[in-house]
Amino acid sequence: MKNPTDSKLKVIKIMDPLLCVRCENAYIADVVMRDGSRKKMFYCSRLDCDNWVAKPSAATTDTDLDLAA
């Protein structure tokens, strides 16, 4: 398996999570963080979505995703 930290996943800010719940392009991922804790996060497959904003500072080690199931 390729090193997950080399993937092109980005941590983004969702403006209205309710829209993601109803969207057919959004999936809920069970994410394992670096410290071993698990979080549920949205995975958006729509690159032209107006409901999220990507921040350049979001790629810090605190928000780095290790695995998405």
C-alpha cells in the first residue's frame, strides 16, 4: 500500500455540513489519526463544490490523515 501521508487528501472547512449529508458526492469516512484515535469525517468526491474552502495551512501534522476506511 502506498504511504497514506503521500496521498492528495486535503483537510477542508465545510461551510454547511447539512448540505453534505444530503449530497450524493459526499461519503462518511472512518479516519485513523496519527495518535491512533478515530474520527468520522466527510469525504467529498466533487472538486467543484461551493460548500467547502481549502486552507493552505490545513496540511499541518495535527490534521494529517493516516488512514481512511
